[in-house]
Amino acid sequence: MSTFLQFFLHWLTSPAQWSGPDGVPARVGEHLYYTLLALAVAIVLALPVGLYTGHTGRGGFLAASIANFARALPTIGLLVIIVQGLGIGLLPPLIVLVALAIPPVLINTYEGIRNVDAELKDAARGVGMTGTEVLFRVELPAAMPLILLGLRTAAIQIVATATVAAYVGLGGLGRFIFDGLSRQDYQALAGGTVFAVLLALAVSLVFMLLRRLLVPRGVRLQEKA
Amino acid sequence: MEWQWLPGHLDDLAAATVQHLQLSLLPVLLGLIISLPLGIVSVRWRWTYPPIFGVANLLYAVPSIALFVFMSQYVTGLSVASAIIPLALFTLSVLVPNVVDGLKQVPDPVRQAATAVGFGTLRRLMQVELPIAVPVIVAGVRVATVASISLGSVAGIMGLGGLGQLFQDGQQRDIPSEVFAGIVLTIVLAFVCDLILVVVQRALTPWTRARKGAAA
């Protein structure tokens, strides 16, 4: 472990890491870009399906099966075969990262909405809300903690896995890892790894903030009790 | 896609599959062996849960490639252990919370009843609380197993064996059918293992079926 730390510190303090297209800021930027893009696409695809299946209770088995299937996909193999089909570009890693992010988003949304207290739903209908109103004004806020948890899991998985983009020639923090590997430059490898973990920690922090902003106070209080 | 690669390499595929099973399932077993005591400790002394959970999550955020390289460079060399140890660490972030949730959802009356008929803490844990927690724990084991099988292929591109070798070889020599075979085998392996776990869970918890039967 101490060699790892020495490597990292040496790498970190060398000025070459801090500028240009191969510098840490540029690579972190690319990594964040892949992450946000993949997360956004996964949310657009999986959140509505989770909301619908959770709200109606229909298609839940199908949603769970899709999620399970996506979980079983081997990231690297998928990436290689898509690149062989489509060529090098942003699309192959994006597809792979989205496939990775769909299961946690889909399952948590579905389970979150479905498991909202039945009395709460009945009460909402009782005061005259329509189905859509029940979904967006009652079920969604009540399920928000679980949905955010799913998004967080997805985001952290993407951050850790976006490093594979470099395996097919793209940028991001994986560049340090794969280039370090092929050049036997383990300082770069250690550096890329530490920044990927730091980025994941930052993502966790962002989700703690989101939780404060998006989870209604009543739901938070209920969770504590 | 050209398919002539496949018929001549069935032996290789079988060998890679067996190796993949070993390098992806042993970690789940190891992970479970570590998670059970960690989960039990987290439930009994609640203050220990945030740090345990935090460390498990932090490990999960480490890119798998980096951990495989780190192990094979500095710790266990170019052996299957360099795949197994990181994969086992990755399972903790799924398994520990499930052990904790499983134990926490044991109804208080059940716990009190066990104490009332004279069970000590340890016996209550082994004979009452853990069995009741089995469905939740197995749910975690299923997720961990599928994830480990899929993640295990990353170990292959690092030269640690298993189905991931097919991805690397297929990429370098441009044989799409080899990559494709690796993907299909990984998915099939994941599904078969998942199915086996469902059966195991049914065998371990006969009472869940009995109750459903009674309600119907």
C-alpha cells in the first residue's frame, strides 16, 4: 500500500499532470461528461418505465427481467463487439454505460413506487386526485429516497466503469489506467484510480445534497422514525 | 459474422467457462463469509454500521481494472487469486446491506418469543433470526452472483483467465464470433446460477411456501 501511495504522490505533484489534453483536469472533464451523458440517457429510458410499471403494477416482472438481463451483460465484451460493429466513437461506451445504469434506476423506481403505503394512495384518490396526480404528487415524492438511491448506485457504477472507455481508445480517467498498464507506468495507473474513486465520492456527496433538496421533509421525518 | 472459429475451439470455450465459474463464484462465497459476521455486528452494535457500509461502498467505487492490476502487480501475481480477492471485495457493498436488512426485518414478537422459550443470544441468532433473514440475504447473493459473473470478464482482459480472455483475444485478432460467444456464455452462466439460487432459496425456506399455500 505504501508504494501505491508514493507512486500516487509522485505522479500527483509532477506538473505534467496538470495541463494539456492529457492532464488531470481534461481527463476528469471527459470522465464527467461520459458519466452525466450516460446517466441522463439511462434516466430518460428507465425512469418512465419504472414509474409506469410501479404505478399500474403491470409489467413489473418484465421490468425486473430486463434489469436482470442488463446486469448479466459483460461490460468489456459488449463494448468490444459494439466497437467491432459500429467503429470507435462515443456511442459504444455510451451504450455500455447506459446498459449498466438501467437496472438500479429501473428496479428502485419500480419498487419505490409500488411499495408506497396503500393507505396513502387511497387517501389521495379519496380527495379526488386523478391517476397522474397520485403518481406525481404522492407516489413520486414518497418513493424519492429509494429512487435517489438507485440513481446514486447507477452513477457510482458509471463513474467506476467509464474507465473502460479508454479500452477502445476514448479518453477519461481510464486513459491513465490503460496507458499506465501498457507502458508499465504504475504511477499513472495509481493516479487514474485515485481520481476515479474521488469522483465517485463526489457523486455520493452530490446525492446527499439532492436528497436534502428533493425528499420532502415529511418523508425524511418518517424515515427517521 | 464469420462462425468458422467456433467449432474448432469448443474445448477452449469449455475451459474458459469452467475457469470463469471458479473466479466469479468463489468471490461470492468469500464475500458471504465476510458479510455475515459484518452484518451481524452492524445490527448488534448499530454505530458500527455507517463505517462498515462506508468502506464497502468505497471499495465498490474503485474501478475493477485498477484493482485487478494492483493485485497482480503487488500482491498475488498473475494468478486467479488476483481476480478472486477484488471480486469478493466488490460483493460486500451488496451483501452487507442485505444481511443487515434481513436481520432487521425479523419481527420483534418472534425475537421475544424465542427469548421466552429460553433461546440464548447465539442460538436465537443461528436458529431463528438468520433463517428468517434467508430470503433477503439470498436476494443479495443473487445480485452479487450475477454482478460477479459479469464483472469477472474484466479479469480476463487482464490475463487472469475466464471468459474475459475471449474478449481480449477476439478484439486483438478481430474475431467477432469469439467475442460474441464470450458474451452469450457469460449471460447464460449468470442466468443458470441465478436460477440455481432461486431453487436453493426455496429449499432453505420451506415455510415461505407453506404460508402461501395456507393463504390460498
